[in-house]
Amino acid sequence: MTAATTRDVPAENKVSSTPRTTSADKRASLVLAAAIVALNGGLAVVGLWGNFASAAIGASFVLLVLMCERIGRLVPVKGRGIYERTLALGFPLLVLVLWELAADSGFINPTWFPPPSRIGAALWDLSTRYDRFSGTTLLGRPWLMPEAFSKDGWGGVWNLVAESHVFATVARVLVGFVLGAIPGVLVGVVMGLNQTVRLMLDTTLSAIYVLPKIAIFPIVMLMFADPFGEAPKILVVGLSVFILMAINTMAAVRGIDKVYLMAGRNYGAKGWSMLRHVILPGALPVIFSGLRIALGTAMIVIISVEFVRAKQGVGYMTFYYWEVLNPEKMYAGLVVVMILGVLLTYALQWLQRRLMPWQR
């Protein structure tokens, strides 16, 4: 009888405490939301929001995080996916709305910090308008490709593609990324497995790694008969990726758990078999982390190169509209860079899932 009573009490307390906890989370969420409104509204009413903008924004962000955590506790398990996606997309949208309101109210200078609506209109204009001065477009006018194909075949389609700023930047990034990543991974594997090679190359690669890649671009230009062509731009991207991947892959190979190597030897793996079935699969997670960093570095490098030495590309377009004092289109160029970064990262993650099915 006593044992049954002892078992029943925690169950009763658990049932009764769940509504109480839920109610407390609801009240806390409402209190935190009211605190955000009161803080910013009170400062705005007394005319001090501008003087304490940084502190108000920081405090509001902390209160918002606490509020979202409380709301997250109320979300059922089945709705966690929707809640997380809402949180991931809702915060950037909130920032854009606040940016729009700040520009409309005059809190920030809309001339130099145009609201998102004007940036969106500029992005649409760049996507649909042909620049007769430079003979370029943002996307290559894909709506004209069927007509161009019917008239001039694939040559006409290629002419439209070749005038695209996005195509020029993506082509340089992808070619340089592949040319740098493959030898970088191979050299990194050798450095991870062979101490002599590691001692010979590690210091040199570390020294070159810290050099700003835009600073060595003039040296790369001297290596080619056409210093203003595509080859120097692609090579400086490839060099940046190569150094990153060599260092990262070396660390990945050296960080493999010794248990995996022992298990491979016990099953008779050695030489190429050990490399293929144990070392590379064990190092792939870290290698792909390095590839993601290298891809971001490749984007940064090519945009920087296009700033200083290019007549086509998203970096050139962004810098050009800065020179002619057109902030809306300059920001639109930055938006395109961010979109390209997200899309290329998703493509790399898709490849990772295909090459590493055991992580699903």
C-alpha cells in the first residue's frame, strides 16, 4: 500500500505541474514582450531613443531571445520543425521591417542606407535591364534565350549567358574552387600521413596563408601573358582554396581516432585500402567543414579581385554603383553576393550528404 502510494504521488505532481509550467511560460512571454514595447516606446516618447539606441537594441535583443525561449517551451514536439523555421526566417524579416521603418522615419539616412523596398526595386531593375554602356546584365536575360536559340542556336544562348555578372562570378569561383580544393585535399592527406612532408610544407603554407590574397594578386598577374584575363583571377581563388584545404585536410587526417586505424588493420586494410575505407571516410566531416570555409573565402577573394580588376562580375557591378553614387544598386549587388553564398553552401551540403550517407 505504501509503495503504491509512493509511486502515485510523483505522477500526480507531474500532471498537475504541467499546466502550471505552461501558464508560467505564457505569462513570462507576455511580460517579456511588454518589456520590449515599454523599453523602446518609453525612450521614443521622451525623445531619448536615438541617444540610447545601441543599448536599447541590445536589451531588446536579449529580451526577444528570452521570450522566444519561453515560447519554444510551449511548442509541441510535432510543431518543433515549423517553430524553428519560423525563428530562422522570422528574425531576418523582423530586421528588414525595422530597417524599413527606421529609414521611413528618418532615424537613419535613407540616402546612404536605403530601405529594403528601394533595394528590392533596384535589384529588380538590375535583373531586367540591359546595360548598353558595359554590354552586361545581372542574370543574362534568360527570358530571351528561347528566341536567341531559334535564331542563332546555342551560340545565341551563350552570348546571353556570357553577358551575365552572376555567371562571370560563379564561373570564376567554381573553377578556382575545384582547381584549388582537389590538390589541396591530396597534399593535406600526404601531410597528415607523412611527417617529413608535413615538416617541410607546414611552415611555408602557414606563412602564405596569412598573406591577404588581394595583395598577391599583382604577383599572380605577372605570371600570365594576359594579366587582365580570367586566368589570374581564377588562380588567386585556387591558391586561396588550396592553402586552406591543405591545412584543414592535414588536421583532419591527423585527428582521426586511432581506434579506427586499429580496426582497419585488424581487418587487413593497408595502403590504398586503408586510405579509401578508413582514412578518407574518417576525415571527410572535417574536410567538408574546411570546404565550406574555403568556399566562403573563394567568394570573398573573387569579389575583392572584381573590385580592383574586372569589367564584369558581381563585385565589379557593386563597386561601379558605389563609384557613381547609386547606393540602392550597390546594396542590391551585396544582396546578390549573399544569395550566391547561400546557394553555393547549400549545393556543397547536398554533395556532402551524397558522399557521406552514413551521417543521415
